[in-house]
Amino acid sequence: MSIVAVVGALALGACGEGSAPREDAETAAERALESADSRFARGELDAYFAFVAVPETTAAGRRARARLARADGHYRRGIRLFAEGDPDARRELQLGADTAPMNPLLYRDLARACRAQGQSVRAIEYFRKYLALFPNPSDRDEIAREVAELGPELDPADVLPSAPVPTKRRPVTRTPPAADDAGGVQLVAIALGVIAAALGSALILILRRRRGLTLAQLTSESPELHPSIAYLVGVMRHELLKHRIGAIGDAVRAIRSGSATAQQRAFLYDRLYGGEPLERTWEGHIRAFERAVGPRLDLRRRDAAFRRGAKAVSRLASLEPKLRRNDARAAERLATEHAALRSLDAELSRLVRQLVRTRVDRVLLEGVVASVREEYEPGRVTDLSLEVTTPDEAIEVEVFRVDLVLVLKNVVRNALLALGRSDPPRRLRLKVETDLLPTGEEVVRVRAADTSHEMLTTESVYDRRIDRGLGLVTAALARYDAAITVEPGRDGYVKEVVVRFFRALDDAGPVAAEPPMEAAA
């Protein structure tokens, strides 16, 4: 007997003959879909199964399956594009995340795509999600081997459950099972609850070491998440902290001083209390962070700045009746909570400015070369002479570190492969220089010079397909108004590949509301 049947029999026995009438099947299905949506919004790992549990014979069940099918197409295309290094991957993955939960089986595919792209932290994250729901997969040994290959400091035991856990979970299929009676939703929900409880302890152990990070801590630990975090922060600042909170500054000061006009009060009421409630808007942004970044980030409990922001939003929401009565104490509280949210906005602005800035120095360049040399083909290049030259002053560019590393690794990889196909001497020089333009802007050029006689031109770089190394470079550079050119070599070098960025100035203003999005999830 299946676990659903066992739990269902117990539930029916507990109800007895005197139990209340069952809900209408359509009503029950609507409630089940609403519950599934709530679990999806909270980022619960098993939200997919809640969608599957909605009976497909009902209107709600058909809508649930239609959403799962649309999302599945986006997720699968996104994973495929990400594995190919296509910048459109993030858009497809985001479309999926905006529609319905991911089929949990795809967490494994996404983990392997991250592994192929060298994103070890994200690969571990998705392997953990997969194993939290499928602790004893048939490819357990294969996953352990893949985890071990991600880095010598990673222990497969930290990702896989300590021992296989027998489970009776039915397999996930593209055609979810149906429930034939009105009580089917309740029975399946109970069954899922039993399964979730059985997996709860293992899930807590798996995630405990990675949970509880503030936003600042997560950005410090995971550079590959910088574009996603910057985008989420930008949207929050633009839609809430600027449009609704920052815009009412003059009105807040006037109300506090007792000099507000009727027009100022009307404007403030419209921005704060018109449209979607403030608390719901805040919660929507927090959920967006949770869904996009994952369980390591804890804005609700661990991040003091966001806790203060949540309290300020809640207090502002409760002030409306008193403000309309011209309560002086409410005016003071309004000014206090408004200042708290403006402080959060300034803090987020500083954080994002740091995210989109990367220092270009010897440590970065030598790290890029060392990383590329760990690959099979570049690592076979022998008798390599490497020279790295950087200015003494600190130089930063307004580029996400993950994108800058992607660009430089592909340029270096292309040079090393060309040198490997050429006769000695095999020399590579990386040089950083700055130049002041007539417009007053300062540019930073990273020059990669080599002694290979293989032909390479600027036109051929831009003509390459997106799945070729330098094609990835041009796609990434386009997001930063940067450029790449090929010039004749100097000082005994045959050619130079020159990557040009704009230098980040110390007096730069606040970052844009919506910074460039990352190439992949």
C-alpha cells in the first residue's frame, strides 16, 4: 500500500461518521492551489509537489499544470543556455521563477551546469536542494565524485546526507498524478506533510552551515551572486525606497513642522497608502531575494538593517488613521520611520556601489592566469614566460567581478591555446594602463600580449559565435560600454588583445536603479 493510501486510511478513520461534509471539489482545488502558491512564494523546496497535488480534473488543477509546463520550458532552456555560456540564460530562468516552481529533478541538472561553468558555490547549493528532496538518488556516487572534484576543500559528506534514507516518494513525472475525489487534495497534502517531516531533520543539517548570512556577508562570500543581488537591490530601491519613501521627504518635513498644505498631505497619503499596501510591497521584495538567492540569505532574522526596515514599514502602515487626524505624535513617528528607511536606502546604495566595482591589480591578473592554467589544454603549454605589469596606484573599474574574471579568463585562455600551437618562445604579458580621454573620462586598458603568430583581428573577435571563448567576452563587454580590440605587438610580442573599461571614480554618484543583470542565474 502506498504512503498516500496509508495516510489517507488513517485520516478517514480519524474523521469517523460524524465528520463535517467535504468541500466541493472545485473549492478544495482552488484552496489547494492558493496554498501551493503561498509555498512557492516562500521558496519552499517541495512547492512543486503541492502544485502536482492539485487534482487535474479541476479547473485549478489544469491551471497548475499549465503553469508547471510553461515554467518547465523556461527552466530547461535556461539551464541549457547557461551550460553553453549564453547570457540569455538568466532571462529564461527568471521567466521560469516568475511562473511556477522548478521540477526538483532539474536542480541536479542546474548544479552540473554550474559545475561546468566553474561556479562551485552555486553548484553545491543546487546539489543540496536536489539531495534535500531525494536523499538516496541512484546517481549518489556520481554526485559525490562531482562534489569532490569541485575543490579539495569540499567534503562530499557536507553535501550528501550521512546515510541513505529509504523513501517511498513516488517519482516526479512530466504528467502529475490525478486525484479522483474531493478528499484527494487533503490526503495528498497530509502525505506530503509526512514526507516533509521525515526529511526535515536532514534538510536542517544540510543547510545549517550555510544559513543565517546577512546580505553583506553573502556578497563577501559569493562574488558570482553580485549581479543578481545588485539587480534585486536596484529594483527594491527604485520601486519602494525611492518612488514611495524618498519622494515624500518634503511632505514629511512639512507635516512634522505643522506647515503642510492640503496638497502635500494628499501626496503623502497617495504614495504611502494608495495602491498596494506598504507591508505587502516590502514582503514581495523580501521574497524576491529569498527565491533568487537561496536559503543562505536570512534577511528576516539575521540582517539587522532589513529587520529595522521591516519594523519601519510596519509602523508607517499603522500611522495612517492618526496622520489623518493630524496627531502630532504620529507626525514625529512618521519622521522617525521615514529617516530609518532613508538610512536603509543609503546603506544599500553603498553596498551596490561596492558590488559593481572591481580592483584591477596584480593579484587579480595572476589569479586569472593560475585558474586558466588549471584547465587541461592551457595547462599543457610548456616553457611559458609570464610578465604582469600594473600601476602602483589602486585602479577600479565599474564591472562586476564575476564578469571581469570571465572576460580576462577567456582572453588569457585564447592566448595560451594559441601559444600552445606555436613554436617557442612562448611569452605572455599582461599589462594594465590608464588613459585620460578628452571628455574627462578615464579608461583602463588591460593588454594581453603574446608571441603566437596565429592571425587574430578585431573583426574576427566580434564575428565569433557566442559559444566560442571570445564571443563570451564581447557579450559581457556590451553590458558595460566596454570594448575589445586587437593591435600589433610591441617589445617582441606579435599581437596584443586590448580590453578597455571605464575607470570608477572616487566621487561617483549613486548607482543606477537597475544595474546590468548577470549572464546566468
